[in-house]
Amino acid sequence: MKKVLNWILAAILVCGTMTALTSCSNDDKVVELDQEGYAGMPLIIYDTDIGSSTDDLFALEMLYRYEDEGRCRLLGVVVDREGERNAAFADVMNTYFGHGDVPIGLIRDGIKEPKVWIDYAHVADTKDGEGQPMFSRSTTDYSSLPDGWRLYRRLLAAQPDHSVSIVSVGFLTCLAQLLSSGADAYSSLSGVELVRRKVKCIYLQGGVFGEAVEPDFNFAQGITFAKTFFQLWPQEVDMVFSPMEAGQDVEYTPEQVIADVSWTDAHPIKQVYMQCDCNTGQRMWDVMPVVQAVEGDALFSLSGRGTVILDDLAETIFTPSATGNVRYQLPGSETWAAQMLEKIRRYNKMM
């Protein structure tokens, strides 16, 4: 019932801001709006390389919890790591947390065999004590899922102008393909123009700033896609980076994760920690852009504005500029990190 009420509230907020339509529509076809200054509930598309690091899972779990509280609307999940089993894990997560209707897109022509840190995708197929699937799913045929960039076009075209926040915590494959796309049945706009018109801000886990010198992992794994993304992203649309050092001190240990879900073993994140070696130095990096996208800037220390380019070594070259569209998160204090961890644990403890 809570979820239904939240969706009704979201629909009211969105409908109330529309100036070119007289009613809301669930039609997947193009919806053209004439709107500026969207100030409604955050509308989120989550772009993830799920199937390797577990911080993706906590970031997604928090989006479900935020939506249940009426604080955002999760429009879709884009899986930017190739393989239907990765999409299957996203489906298990959606279904388990009561959001099985959230659409999933999948990359099919992306990075070939990128590094896997924690290989947990098989956990989606876990059986219970009677040999039955432990986790329900909402999709029966993953080959029917749309390409990630197509799902982006469908979702963006249907939203108010300047309203969508993209949270990108993986590779830039689907985003590069979106920006390179042309007009289709959903919108007459090119990918660049569609992003310029519909996206309010993109929050990215990644980037090398300040004293950091190590090339960014997510960008370096698919440097061609990443360079396309940085070259085509509209300068009018804000970008906020969350480099590794922003979440480096937010450590959710395997022992804490398992203990915090004490009421059941049939929990997808708990099963990952029970079946896999997650004692790998995992930090809650991917959660940081989710928190900012939903809760705003107040919880973070941020750089001044500037512009950024990506070099061939996957280093982000930041140039300060008062009119730039780029900011990045700065590391917080020990107290701040403890508060962030408690926020994550509180949501994970919920039944």
C-alpha cells in the first residue's frame, strides 16, 4: 500500500508541473513538454555495472528505500555490464524489494570481459532447502530486454524537461550509445539534444581529482566509450563526480552486512556475502552519488565549479571555471563517514 501511495504522489507531482499536457500518460511513445525549472520529486535512472562490486547493490537498495519513503522515483535500471545473468540479478533485486515493475535495460555491445572483483551474479540462481528458487523474478525472457541506450531514450522522452537525474556508477557504455543515437519512435531529438532537454544532472562514481593520480577504473575499462561520453555530454547539463576518495572511509564489513540482516537468509545481498568472498577492501563508493542525487548537496563538501576533459589515460583533467558544469565530492571527516555508514546500515536492516 505504501508503494502505491508513493507512486500516486509521484504522479500528482509530475502531472502538476506539466504545462503542455492536460493529463499524465503511461504511453511509451514520445511525450513533448514545454517546461523549465522542474522542482518535483527526484526522477532517477540508475546505470550500474552490477555483478562485480557489492556497493552497486547497496546503492540500488537505497533507491528502493528512498522511493518507498516518497523521496524519489526510480524510473529504470540500466545494466552496463554485458551478460543476461547480470540483468537477472538486477531483476532479482527489483522483485525482492517490491519494485518488479521498474524496467531494466541491458548493454549488448559494450566492454568485452571487463574485470570482475566479486563474481556474484550466480547468486540469483540460489535454491532453497527444497531445491526451489530462493528468489522470485519479474522477467521471464532476458533476451527481450531493451538495449540500455534505447531504454534511456524511452524513459527520458516521457519525462518533464530538465527533470531526470542519472546516477552512473559503472561503465559509460550505454550513456555513450545514448549520446550517439539519433531520432526514433520515442523522440525526434538526437541523443545529445534529448539529454540536454530532459536531464537535470548526472551523478557519476568516478573521476581523478586533486592529489589523486591513478586513472579511473570505470573509465579506463572502456576508454573509447568514456571519451565519446565526455566529448558529447552537453555543457549545459550539470555533472557531479564522486571519486573513490569520497567514499573510501565508508566501510560496511561482511560481518556487519550479515549480522544486520538477522531475520532471514533469503535476502539477495546477504546471500552474496554468505556465498562470496567480499572481504576485498570493498567500500560504499557507489552509494555516495545516490545519496546526493536524492538528498541534495547539503550532506557533502563539494569543489567549486569547473570543466573537465578525459585524457587517454582515463584521467579527468579539471579546470576551475565559475560557469562550468562540473563539481566533485570532497572527502568527509571521520564523523561524516560514520554517519554515512549508519544511513546505509539503517536501510539495509529494514525488513
